[in-house]
Amino acid sequence: MINETENRGSWLTDDQIEYIRDRLPILYIDAIPVRTDDLGNVTQIGLLLRGMPDGSISRAMVSGRVLYGERVRSALIRHLEKDLGPTALPQLSPSPTPFTVVEYFPDPSVSGFHDPRQHAVSLAFVVVVKGDCKPSQNALDLIWLSPEEAQWELSNR
């Protein structure tokens, strides 16, 4: 069955997205894939290796736009499957709640979060994955790190 979002052609041309990015904040999701022990404690955090908007290659979270008419949960599933593969088996509640909201700005002095292309507002989620993750599409690699290693990796990029 074709998703109504796909059916209505919610992808924008490069010119359209550039025009919109110059005028409006864009809604994104960020997802941090994690593995947990039997008690629910986070034991590993997954980080992707991918090309960044500035042309560099860096470790990153799963991230992407929420399409017009798309539910946040559907956007999470779409981006998790796109980056981690169809067998990642993300564990999402029927109505996921972000753990924080992040604002990205083109001016790096505004906040600690920078996107040279746009002002973006991102709903950030921690998502337990139970399946086999294989990086796909724009993701070049996926590594699993302890929470301490992931914190060091992200703070030193």
C-alpha cells in the first residue's frame, strides 16, 4: 500500500528546499540508536559515519526531515530503516516522546548546534534497536560504543 505522504509527492526540488530553508525553520528528527541490557540500562550507542552538510565526513546520529503530512513516528521509522537497514528492529512506542528539542542555526555563535544550510528544529529521541544493523544509503559505517566512548567521540569532532 502506498503511503499517502509518498503518494502526494512530499519531496521538494533542490530549488524549492533552498528557498524554504532561507525563510523558515525546518522540522527534523534526530535518533540515537542504543542497545540495552536486561534491566534497560544503555550499554552501547550507535554512531554513523556519514558525509556532513559542510562536505566533511564525521560520526553522527540518525537524522532527517519530517515530510509534510508525515507523522513523527513514521519519520523516525523511515530514517532508522534508511540509515540502519530494514532489520534494525527499532522499538518505538505508539506515540514516541522526544527527550529534548534541538535548534540548529546557520550561525555557529547562536547555539552549540550548527547547520550551515538552515535553521532547523529537531525532535531528539533515544531508540532501542534489537535487530541487526547494517548501514545503508548515505551512511558509510556504523560503530557501537559505550556511552563514555560515544560522549568522547561526539565532543571531540
